[in-house]
Amino acid sequence: MKKTKLLPYLLLLPSMIYLLLFFAYPMLESFQLAFRREGQFLNLRVEPQDEAAVVGTLALQTDVTVLERQRLEETLPNGRTRPFYWFRVEGLDTAGTTIEGWASQANLFIESRTESTTARVVGGESAREWTLDYVNRMLNDYRFGSALGTTILLVVLILPLQFILAIIMALVLQAQIRGSSLFLYIFAIPLGISDLASGIIWYSIFTQRGFLNSFLVGTGVLESPYIFIRVGNESWMIAAIVLAEVWRATSIVMVIVVSGLQALPRDYIEAGQVFGANLWQRLRYIILPLLKPSLQVALILRTILALQVFAVVVAIAGRDVLSVLAYETYRWYDPQRFNSPNMAAVYAGFIMLLSLGVSLFYLRAVRSEEEAAKLL
Amino acid sequence: MTEATVRSEVGSPAPMTQAVQAARRRAKMRHTLRRASVYAVAIAIALWILVPIWLIFTMAFSTPQDVRSFPKPFYPSPFSTDTIEFFLNTEGVLRSTLNSFIVAIIALLLSTAIAMPAGYAIARFVFRGRDTIRLGILSVRAFPVVVLAVPLAVVFIRLGMFDQTYSLALMHTALTLPTTILVIASVFMGLPYEFEEAAQVFGCTRLQAFWRVVLPLAVPGIAAAAVLTFVLSWNEVFAAILLTITNRTLPAQILYNLDKSGDPYKFAGGFFMLVPSLIFIFFIRRYLFSMWGQLNK
């Protein structure tokens, strides 16, 4: 019987290893990227030797006073020798305490090796240190505020539209009209459409020589095309992005809502009908409350995805025109631009925190309401 | 039904039969009206989804001149494959399409192979930590791609795995694995355990019972999960553009060239990316709800 006890764990093992490798490990790496910096520090030694014990470390550019010097000989590859100095120096370390120890001339800037009494630390060994520099840099970046603002604005605009449309779609499918399987396929089509393709499609509609202008000019509403997408016309760009996202990503909410609806006890809804509740009342007082768990799942999923909105924005607004958090991540990472994985990791971590916060908020909000209902 | 209509029916002095007939007529009328309005809404939503697809189809199959023209045609006239041919012959497109296929196929195979035993374990066994594991898998399902892509790129560079199709496939596998495990678990949960028991009674080992009885029944559902993985990998662009430079996948290639290319390239590319997904969704549409229905629990 021991075999059957171990079996499920063995079956799960490959997945667990894979997920740890590709989720847990990158998270650790990301943390390192965001909060640790490769720095150089000068190790002060007890004796004028490279291998001697370390007394303390000095940061680069620290001014030090030279207390003592020792002249050694260094043998060059061609067999000749030349003088090589070690200095006993005194300076303030990063914690602000005065330390003294030996450092070689290779790591110090000193005007005269034989006479100067002061020097400056210019070299050392590389070491990693904790830093909040990247975080501060992100927070102070001139694009950060607008990236965060635009991302949140998009979430706030997209989600309600999506949920209203998805619930309508689900109710239409539940009405069991003839041809509903065809409608089901059509409503499900956007599930397979990528954000980039959706962005390109809506760009073809909203661009200056696009379909919307063709229609408006063709029907005589406008005399000449209106330039929807241009710098300084953010509201139309946002509108196009919202439409593209609602168009593409509502289906997934619809699928979740429909499977939620199918699991609902039919008696409840029928009872509502019998007692004369109209559609709105049934929706408000019976269907939506029962659907809450499904809606919660969809809400968390969609919010997290909307916080990462990227390709749609690039396809519609172009690069660098409208900034969102995911685009900033890419911009900082891009080897041809800023080439800073550290900054990219900070932005990514920020998106992660937002996603986590939002999920917890939703879970909390729903639970507390239920608890409140129990108390009443 | 509103209070007013109820009162008027009850309180009306007219003969009973007439009132009943009127009410019945009204009910029928209301029924037809409701049906009609449901149809109207259904058709409106269908158009909302289909019209943009039609428009990009129009662009892909018009001449490049028509694509650049204004006002634009609302249907391909004349029908022409010049634009899509121009797109396919643009440098990098065929290569990146091939890359996309390779990445998606590796991700599909790997993710299904790893997820199948796990899904089976979750569906069939009761063991300590089962709920924790399920919850863990559920929570990484919604893990942001953006968060994983940056550190993985750095790790891949360090390991010499950067800019390879297989490393992107590994990443896509990670992204789809949680969903695939849960979907496959739901497929196995849908098959009665009695089948396996019966097979075992008739002398099969547990493995044989799985191989000969359970697996053939589970194949359609597992295939649907695999198709979902394919579509997800085919569509994924953020990790793709971060993890590859010379071995770009199709979406990464198109995104990268977006600023440098004209409308014919963009629109043909947009349509071209759409096609496989349309086909695949058609094949798995039956499974969508059962998959998600199980996932929500």
C-alpha cells in the first residue's frame, strides 16, 4: 500500500519541479535584479598582502589619509622589476566609522606615492549590495506617473464594459434561441485573437486613412478625415485601446460567466419568474449574487491581464507615445534602448505588487460582504 | 409584469373570456417581442465581433494600392492576394512563422506531457496537500507574463540559452502549464472511476487500465487543452520579444517592425496571425465551458 501513497506525489513531481524552476526561481532572480547592485568595494587588509585578512571595506571615492607606506617589488612578465607600493590608510566606511588597514596602489589614486598624505579610493573588488536606487529611479521617472495613470485608467474603463457585455452575451446564449451554437462560436472567436492582432485591427479602423474616417467621410458626416490617433489626442487613443480590449478579451469573461450560469440551480431563476420578477430584478437579486464566485474569478483574471496591457497599446498608439507599465518594462529592458534589466525588473515587480494587491482586495471585498450578510 | 397590468386585468369589467384572450395575445406578443429582441441583441453582438474581422480580411485581400487608398473599400474589390503575398515575402516573415510553429508545438507537447500525470493525480487521488497544491496551481495560473519574462531573459543570457526557440518554448510551457494541469484534471474528473476499476478487475494493471481505458476516452479533452496551449503560445508577444532577437516568433517580428512598416504589411500581418486561432477555436468550442466550468471551482 505504500506505493499508492507515493504515487500521486510522483505524478505531480515533474509539474512541481517545472513550476518551481520557472516561477519561483525567476522571482528570486527578479528580486535580486530589482534590489541588488553590482558595486565595487575596497577591502582593507591587515598586512600589505593581497591574501591578508580583511579589516573593513571602503566605498569608491572615499578620501583617505595615508598613515604608512611600504615599498615592494613587482616582477613584470619580461623579468624586470618595478616598485609597487602598499599604503596603510585611514578612512570612513559606509557605516561612518573610521577604519584603517592596508591597500595597494592599484586601488588608490595618489599624487605622489612617496610623499602624498592623502589618497582616494578608485578601485576594489566587486561585491553585491542592497540598493533602493532602482526603485527610486522608477518612482522619480518622468514617465512613471503617466504610465501608472494610463494603466489604471484603462483597467477602470475596460473592466466594467467587459463585464456588462459579457453578462449580456451569456444571457443571450442562455436564452437558447435557434442558432445559438453558431452564436456561441462567433462569441468565442476573440478567445483566439492575440492582443497584437486586435491592436492592428483597431488601428486599421482608427488610423487617419482608416475605416472609421472612410465611413464618416463617405457618408458625409465629415468633410475631411479626422486624425484620431496623434500626439495630444490621448482621449481618442485611449478610446481605441479600450474598444480593442473590450472587443478581444470579453469572450473569456463570457465563457466564465456562462459556465457559472450553467452551474446555477434553475429553480431559483424559475422561482423568480413565477413571482413576477422582471429580467432586471432577476439579474440583480438572483443571478448576479449567485454568480459572484465566477465573477470574482473573472475579475481577478481580467484585472491582472489588463494591468499588463502592452501590444494593443503599441499597435494603436505607436512606441513611446502613450506609456503603460508593461511598455515601460519593455522600454527599460530593450537592449537597443536603455538595456537595464534592473529597471525592467523593478517595473515588473511593481506590476506584480499591483496584481497581488488587486487580487487580495477583490477576495477581501467579497468575503467581508458575505460575512456582513451573515452577521445581519 | 408590472403591478398596473395585473390590476387592469383583474379589475376589468369586460367578460372573462375576452380578458383571457387578450391576456393570452399579449403574452404571445410579449414572447415574440422578447425572442425578437434576444435575436436583435445576438446579431448586434455577432456583428460587433465579425465586422472588424471582415475589415482586416478586406485589407489583407485588397491590392496594396487599395490598402493605402482613402476612402478605403469595405470589401475586397478587386480581390487580390498581392498584399498578403507581399507580407509573406517580406524578409523574416516566413522564418518567424516557422519559429512560432516550433515554439508552439514544443510548448504543446511539453506542457501536455508534464501536465497529464499531474492532472491525473489531482483527479484520482486523495492525498495530503492536495488542496494546497491545487490552490497553488490556481494562483500561478494568473501570474503576469511581464513579471516572469525579465528575470528569465537574464537567466537565459547567463546560461547561454538566450535567443533560442526552445528557451521561449520552455517559457511558454511554464505559462500554460497551470491551466493545462487544471483542464486535464477536469477531463479526468469527468470520466467515471468505475471504468478503471472494471479494467483492473479484469486483470489490467493500473498503468494498463490508464493506457487502454482512460486515455482513449480522455483524448478529445486533452487535445482541446493542447490546442489552447498552442493558441496561447502562438499569440504570446511580450516574452517573445524579450527572449529572442534573431529567432523572433511571428508576433514579435510584427511588433518589432510595426513602426518601420507600412499599412499593407501591418494589416496583412494582423490577418495572418488571426487565421490559425480562428480554426483552432472552432475545433475546441465544445470544450470551452466544461474546461472553465471545472476551473472555477
